[in-house]
Amino acid sequence: MINRRDCRRGSDKKAVLRVIIGQLANHLTAAVLAVVAFYLSLITTSLPPAPQDRPKIDAAIAVLEQKGFDQEAFLLKRTVTYRSTDHWLNSLIRDENAYASTNFPFQIITLYSDFYTKTVDDTERAMVLLHEARHLMGENENEAYAYVWRNRHKLGWTIATHGTTPSYISIEQITRDMAPEVFNCPGRLWMDCTEKPKTGE
Ligand SMILES: [Zn+2]
């Protein structure tokens, strides 16, 4: 049996619940608007890539697709806004390499001149984008450098194909600094855990 007092208590509870839901909705709307405003401020204070640079970005993503990096290629193709100059946030906090910089979770990638000029071909540019794609997934520098180094044979960016390029030499050095655990295998060539075991010893 439900008496009148229970009924009033029930409607009081409903009223309180409605107020709480209303306030939550207001806060959520304010939060979404703040994120959108922040994102737009990043976009409007930077420039998009020049039209002649766009084919190089597309070609690098195509290399990733061909080599089986489907998830990364999808993110780079469908979720990213590309820029060519630093927005206000990057100019405050950037400590990335000179090729590119990613703002997670805003899915903004800024590509600098080294991406176009220091790299020697589409595969090397794919290597740069593969690193940035790992940031799009929330990975830190250690994880992103280690992932690219461990997957460079799959990508086709190896000492045999690119070992003498300025990018290979500098990325190997940075990877040794950022992901030392990948170079901690005494039985492998150059201590590199991704290389073949040493022979003749
Ligand atoms: Zn990085």
C-alpha cells in the first residue's frame, strides 16, 4: 500500500533527480563547448599544409596501408587535422623532434619542413607518421619510438634500405636514448633486440 506521504516523498525525489540531471547536462554542455572552443583556437592559430605538400602526406599514409598498419593508417586518414605551423599551444610546450608534433586527444598533427625535406622518400615519411599515429593512440615518446623501431622491418625502413640516410641515423640515436630497453640484448648485433643473433661467437 502506498500512502500519501510516500507519494509526496516519491515526487520530491523525482524533483531532486530532475535538478541533478539538469545540472549535469549543463556542466556537460559547458565542458563540450570548452573543448570545442579550445580545439578551434588551435586550428585558427595555425596554417594547413600547402596544397603541394598534401600528396606527400597521402603517399606516406598509403605506404602504411600497403605494409599492413591498418589501424594507424585509418587514424591518420580519417581522424587527423594536419597543420604546417605551430598553433599557440605548440609554441608553448613543443619538445618534439623536428619532423612532426601531435596533440592528443585533439588529433592534430603539425608537420614541419624536415618531414618534407630531410626525409628521402615516402617510406621514410611513413616512418614519421607511424610514430605520430602511436601518439594518436595515447602512447608516450618511449612507446612510440620503441614501436617504430620494432616494426621497421615490417615497414621496409631498415639499415639495408635506409641505413645511411640522415633520418635513419638520427632516429636510431634518439630511439636508443628514448627506448633503451630495445637496445639491451647482448646476443644481438649492436645490442639491438630487433636484429638477428650475433654469429661466430
Ligand atoms: Zn613523439
